[in-house]
Amino acid sequence: DHADFAELIEICEKCNPREIYTVYGPKIQLAAELRKRGFKAIPLGKQTLLESFF
């Protein structure tokens, strides 16, 4: 089973992470909604390298 859009937002609100990287599904829309709620949310591209974060 997978979390839906609303459940993903709920999880983020409960955990209050410093950064959120969205990967699958409506990743751009999810990141945009999370940013509206004050989170630092970034949708990742198809070929994102780990070194991009350091």
C-alpha cells in the first residue's frame, strides 16, 4: 500500500523534516504544496546525483 497525496503531506507535517525531496508521481505538485506550507521541498529530476547535495 502507498500513501496518497494528502497522507504524504500529513506525514511531513508530523515529522517536520528540514528538507523534503519528492521523487515519484506528482512530485512537482507535491513539492509546490509542501513549500506553500513552509517546507523546503525539492522535486528531483530523473538523473539526480548524490554529489548534487554536498
